[in-house]
Amino acid sequence: MVQIDVSGNEKYPLTNQATTPGIKFDFSIGIQPNQYDSSGNEMTATISGGIAVFPQTEILVIRQGSQTEQLIYTHPPSGGTKTPADLATQNPDQVTTQVKIKP
């Protein structure tokens, strides 16, 4: 299994930096072979942790030997339309999900 830990507290670049709260995220991506696939081609990704309520987040993978990106996770702004101002009052959304990675 390969595990990637991602964290940060970055500011939205299109707003006044002195008053903009950080875009907070702290999540892990685990990638492992599917134990029931005898060919060894199937992989499973597990994403878990906290992802900011704004902006939208996408996680893409490219398998070794391929040049095709696969979208394995998308996190839209929660609860409808969100703006940078929502970052000041809301904690990151907690997520846990698994997805198969195509060969």
C-alpha cells in the first residue's frame, strides 16, 4: 500500500490576503492492489480526512505506464454555493470514501 498525506492552510489568491482565512485541508490517500483481483491490475484508493468547504477539490491519478488522468474524487463546496468568506466560519468537511482505479 502507498499512502500520501496532504495538508495545508493556503489562502484563496483572488481576495485581499490580509483578511482572507486559509483554505484548510488535512487528508490521506491510500492506494493498494485489490486483493481479489488475480491479474494484479485493479487498484483501490481510499480518501479520508478533512477538506475545506471552499473551493471545489479534485483528486486525479495517473497509473504508471499510462498518460490518462483518472478523477477519483471530487468535493464540491458543501451546502450549496460557498464563498471564501465561509472559510472563516466553517470547519473542513470530514470525508471517507473508497474508489476503484481503472487499469
